[in-house]
Amino acid sequence: MSIGDFLDIQPAELKFPFELKKQSSCSMQLTNKTDQYVAFKVKTTNPKKYCVRPNVGIVLPGSTCVVTVTMQAQNEVPPDMQCKDKFLIQSVIVDHGATAKDMTPEMFNKEPGNVVEEFKLRVVYIPANPPSPVPEESEEGSSQKSSTLENEAQNLSLFDSVSESHEEPSKKKSSEALALISKLTEEKISVIQQNQKLRQELEFLRKEKSKHNSGFSVTFVVLVGLLGALVGYIMKKK
């Protein structure tokens, strides 16, 4: 934190997560320590590279202003990730009730009777995706961990084999029962179809009988017998 008579500036340096061809932003807080209105202005040694919002403004007594700095996308990685860019924050006491519209460049001129505080902040690049640290293990700890994993694997394998041995008889019985049910269902469907066919033929013979007013033929008697046999077969299956 940079501490002056007018403003406290935090942080003391601007840290940008660096990633090729991607914008990056960071922010700083300007806190007014006085009971007066303080105007500020932000400058940089590389204005084409950064966008500062707001770059000028007035901080009311005891309040804080957040300034966001955005670095444009970069096409090259600087040597050793070092950056020589710097920012300068100027602050000065202004009249009570002043606004940003009342600010002029002359306010920040260093002249007799005009106290202008200045703070310099350097730019620091940090990796956008730093690798996560991996704790080192001793050889003894590694061997104990390895043996523990092997024991767990053996226990799981033994449990699986015991479970399979108990499940095999029940699976076999279930498959046999399903096969029997499927066979009976097929036979039942076949009998029903034959029954329907015989009923149709019987109905046809009845119509022929009514037309000719003749007695029962041998065929009719045979069909009635077959129908009775099929009905009995179905009753036994149930």
C-alpha cells in the first residue's frame, strides 16, 4: 500500500495475469484520508497498451474510488516475463463540492502553493494458469501407499469373485424360468390361433348347413371334436 497525505493507494504494484492474445485487467483502490475533496489523475508510460477507467476523478472525504486498468492483448511474451511499464497517480486538494467536470490539466502542475502528491506503481506479469504444486513423498511413504493400493485391489477382486459365485445359481434359475415361460407363451398363442381358425371354419359350416337344411356332416363332427380337444388342452396349461 502506498500511503500519502491525501490518498492511500492499494496495491503497491499492478499485477496482470499474462496470457498471449488475451486482455488482462487488474484494479487499484484510491482512499481519501482527508476531510477535503481530492482530485486524482492516472498516467502511464505506455498509454497505447493500457486502458484506465476512470483515469481522472474526485474522491470524496473518507471514500474510496476503484480504478480498473486493462492491458491490451499481447502477441509476444516479454523476456523473463519482465515489464518496464509504470503508472503514475497524481493527487491534489480541490474546492469542496468540485466534480470531474471542474477538473483541468493545470490542477496537477507543480507550482508554488499547489501541492501535488505523486505515486509510481510498477507493472508485474504473473502466469495466467500457474501449475499446481505437487507435494513430494518419501520413498518409504510411496512404498506404503503402493502396498495399501495393492491390498485394496486384492480385496476388491476377492469380493467380486465371491459375489459372482453367489449370483451364478440364481442367474441360472432365472434364465431357465424365463425360457420355460417363453415356451409356454408360444404354445398358448399357437393354440389360441388354431382355436380361432377352427371357430371360423365351424361358423362357415353352420352357414352352409343353414343354407342346405341338411344334417351334420362328418367334417362338422370332426371339427367339433378338435375344438373340444383344444379347449381341454388350454385348460390343462392354465
